[in-house]
Amino acid sequence: MMDVLYFAWVRERIGLPREKIETEAKTVADLVAELRAREDRYDLAFSDLTALRVAVDQTLTDFDASLDGAREVAFFPPMTGG
């Protein structure tokens, strides 16, 4: 079981700030594929991965990152500085 967190417009499109997911995904990309297959709102939220960043257990990473032992995955738009 893993916590999946959604921030900013990702949360708005999916309609949830977080959820617990039972998954067999080996990588973040596998998890995204599972989520996109669930419902149209997930498919829309993950339709452009270049517009998303991901963190696994609060460490910024890539979509090919392993989920082995991961407890949390967070999806969010790129941060803008100022």
C-alpha cells in the first residue's frame, strides 16, 4: 500500500489531494500507466508528463525511478521561483 499525493492542478483534475493505492507498479511510469487506465480524470491529469514532476518518498526523481520499498509518491507541476 502506498500514499499517492496530488498537488495544484493535478489535484484539481483528479479531485483528490491524496489516496492510498495498492499497486504492483515497479516504476513511477508503471504507476502512472495504472492510474491513467482507471478513469478519464486520471488520463487527463497525466496526459502530458513533461508538465509534471514527481517525488518518491519526498525525493525529487524521474518517471523511470523504482518504486521498490516506496511509501509515498507525489505528483506536482514544476515549481516556479521568484
